[in-house]
Amino acid sequence: MGPPQARPPEYHGTAVAPGRLYEDIGRGYARHRRPDPRIAARLADALGDAETVVNVGAGSGSYEPRDRSVVAVEPSTVMLAQRRGSPVPAVRALAESLPFPDGHFDAALAVLTLHHWTDPMAGLRELRRVAGRLAVLHFEPGYRYWLTDEYLPVLRDLEWRWVPGVDDVLAAVGEARVEVVAVPHDCVDGFFAAYWRRPEAYLDPAVRASISNFARLDADLVEPGLARLRADLASGAWADRHVDLLGRDELDAGYRLIVSP
């Protein structure tokens, strides 16, 4: 675990994310991507005293605050269908073209969504346009992690092609502070590094199906690495190598909260 490696020389910027990704992986999303209360508390703090919030790339609404006036923005019909019964009004739209006037909201929230936007920089400028404050939970692409280091380096290569870095986000939003969001060992939101102390979870197809990193790759590129992980878990080799992780309660896996006043 540690800081990101340098991007490879062939990297030429953020690639276009597949537009229909969540039409495929979003069907079981609400089951495996539940809000973790510790992360929710960090996001609530970042929103400060904002009374009106737009949640962009809202998905099934995991981290939407219930004590404020919220409007959700989500392009995927599959994800919108999982919001039925929610008291929060939802608009089908893209981050890059928000259907709101300038300064319409006190704050904009974006949680682990930038890497799905066709043009993340344009989307961030839209957030800045419609809201006075931003709270963006993102991650540093290429951050060192045992799963990519030892078993699936292809996932890191993929991140380098289509995920903007934290510096890119700061360039788009202007003045902001960056906070480390450590991942609890029992995190209930099953994003990519949530299972850092529960490696067997990555062998579950239902878990992988709700993690976009896996969904972007063909199975034949992933299965050899998973087979090595399966063997190392069975032999105890993984536990021997990572005994230091087994005694930790949280891990810096590269997730960052960017708060723009």
C-alpha cells in the first residue's frame, strides 16, 4: 500500500468511460453498495451548513443526506429504478450538462462517480457553476494496493487510462482542501478497496459485479489473477504476506475527499 506510481509514458489523459456501464452492473448495486456510516459522517461534515444539495452521479442514493433539501442527478435508468420510493426527487441528466441555473444549490455532492463521466473536467466545472460548495469523494488512480500489485495489475493500467487524478480535480474546481478517507476494515460500501482485509470477497462474482473496475474488463483478463488469489488464500500465502494488514482497523487506499468552499 502506498502512493500512486507514475503514470506510464503512453498515458494521454482520461479515456471515455463506457456510457452504458451501469445499465449492466447497476442491477445489484443497492445490495452490495450500502452507505458506510463513517464515510457518510465525513461527507456530512464536508457539506457544512448547506441547506440545498445536488447529488450528481447519485446512483441509488446511498449517501444522500436526509436532513437537507436534495435533488439527485443520475443518467442510468437502472440506477434510477432502484430509487423508487425515495423522497428525494431525481433528474435524469449528465454531470456535464446539469439542467439548473447558476448558483442554484448551496452545495454539490459527488461520491465515487467522476470516473464514470464522459468528460470529468467539464462535469466538475458544472458542479462549480450550479453550487457554492463542493464535496467530492474520489480516489487517486494507480494507488498501490495488494490486489493490483500482486494479482491484477491490468486494473491499475485501466485506471491510468480513464480516471482523472486528484490534481486534475483540483485544477478544475480551484481552491479546495484534500482529506484522506481511510477505509474501515469492515466497510459496508463494497467499492473497490473496501475488502482490503477480506480478500475472499473478491472471489464472489456478485461482489465483483458491483465494482466497476471489474465490470470494464473481460473475464479472461481477470480470471488468471483471481485464480492466483484463490490459491494463495487456500495455502495461507496471502495471510503470510499480509499479516500486517490483519491487525489494522483502517487503511489509506488512496480515497480522497475534496472540499471546495
